[in-house]
Amino acid sequence: MLLETLKTLLSVYGPTGNETQVAEAVKKIVAGKVDNAKVDVMGNLIIEKKGQEGGKKIMFSAHMDHIGMVVTAIEKDGFLRVTNVGGLGTKMTDTRHVVFQNGVHGVAVCQPTKDAPSMASMFVDIGAEDQEDAEKRVSVGDVCVFANDTVMLGENRVAAPAMDDRCACALLAELLIQVQNPLNTIVAVFSTQEEVGMRGAKPAAYAVNPDIGIGLDVTGWGDTPEVKYPDIKLGKGAGIKFMDRSMISTPWVRDALISVAEKNKIPYQREVLPYGGTDGAAMQQTRGGIPACTISIPCRYVHSACEVIDMRDMNSALDIMKAFVNTQL
Ligand SMILES: [Zn+2]
């Protein structure tokens, strides 16, 4: 079930550059339902579900990594100096509960300064007495992420720190489970290091060499009191991307997705995002160019500890994906 798969994947530790536990969780979810699975040098989990004669090879890419903070130094009094891994700012991190891979908990704090707050004024308090005590628990190079806190907001909405992009990982895992004998071959890439510039999807797309690439990621929102753009609302369907800062979708792929949605009466939104980027761009710009687009999940407060999505948009995205892999392209 989609919501159960989502909750499972949200609960796994997996910052950018250390996505192994997410890959293991996905493998467990799809076990016995796919043709083959392998992990490449970059840590991408690449899973194939073979299609029929005459079908195309479609690569979907959903990134496993989650933004975090890496320890840069441990101070005499036991506080940890950190810097961001991926797009994380001081506003989102101040006095937030964070956790390391070994289960050590901490509070990220942005100390008051005369100048504008920056990552240089951040520290993590793990409750250590002093440097020696802190070093028993954490080392320079260790990465913490926002601690998992998944909650339902009403009937349809879910808030959690790692929603970007575990919601898309859940969609891709469910696609592999739910689709039997598809027309087109599905190559599901659970990618690494998207948050630092799509570093996993690039080599994966080169190796897979698909006929079509579809990125799966969250997008912005325009339906809260002071935010009206982009023109995207939670609960109104998945976004089909026209463009963002990283890509202009290949028109025929975008239109094929739109026509699949319309033919099957699946709600969708036309997405033009004036910022951001996805693995769709990494696929589009590999080799001699791959036709590509991105299916987006509307998400409020992206890159905060409370990223909110709507399960109706998740179902819309999954329905579009299921119909698309059975469409003659
Ligand atoms: Zn993302």
C-alpha cells in the first residue's frame, strides 16, 4: 500500500552520499516482484522490470538522498560545528531535532549574531559534557539529518522531514510492485546525491541509456497565505513539468504524459517552476540527449523539517506512471 510504503521509506536514515539503508529498504519492498536489481559505483539502486516486444525503455529516477549537515569540527565544550550537505538554510534548521546514523540525537541551533545568520553560526548540541565526551559519540565527517517525525494532517496530507524525495521513491517502488508485464520496460533508478547536483542520476542515465527519462520529485507550492506562485495547489493532482531551473521538458514526452492523464481522467497540474531542478535534467543531458520530463508531487515547505504532501497527488502521480508504462510511445 502506497501510504505504508511511504511511511517505511520516510523512517530510514539516508543523507546525501550515504543512501545505503534506503536502497536496502527499497530492495526489501520490491523483492520477488522485479527482474533484476543492482547497485552501481555511485550507490544508485537500478531495478529493471522487463516490457514486451516493441516497447520502449523508460528510466524513472527518484532520489533517495535527504539534505543534512556534516560535522566539520568538535569544539572544546562539546558542541559540533557543521555545514550543510544540500540546500539547507539557518531558518529551517534553528532549534531542530537532528539524528546521526548511529542514533545519536542532537539539537541544531543557530546562535544569535550581529551579522545575518549563516551556516558558520550554526552548531549542534548533542548534550556532551566536553570535547572528549562528544568524540565518544560523533566524529568529524558524520552527517545528521532532521529526525523522522511523520504525521498525518487530516485525512489526506502527510508531513515529514524526508518527504523530498522519499515520496517519489515510494511511488517508484509501488509502480514496480503494482504493474505486471508492462508494455514498456521500466528501469527504476533510486538515485544518490541529487541534492548536491544530480550526481547519481547522471552516470546512471548514461549507463542505462533509456529511450525516455522521467524524473520523479517534489515541486513547490502556491496555496498558503503569503505564497500564491507557482500556480500549484496540494490535492489538485501531480505536476507535469514544463520547466524549472534545470530543464525544459522535451515537448513530446510532456504532451504524452498530459494525454495519458487526460485520456484516463487523472487529475494533473501544468507545472512551471521558477526555481529548482530534478534528475529529469540529468537524464535529458546525457549522451546525445535523452527525451525527458518530470512528474512532480506538490509539496509545501520543501527542505524544512515538515515537508507536507497530499496523498491524492501521490495517487494521481502513480496512476499517470502506471498508464504511461502501458502506452505505446
Ligand atoms: Zn528532491
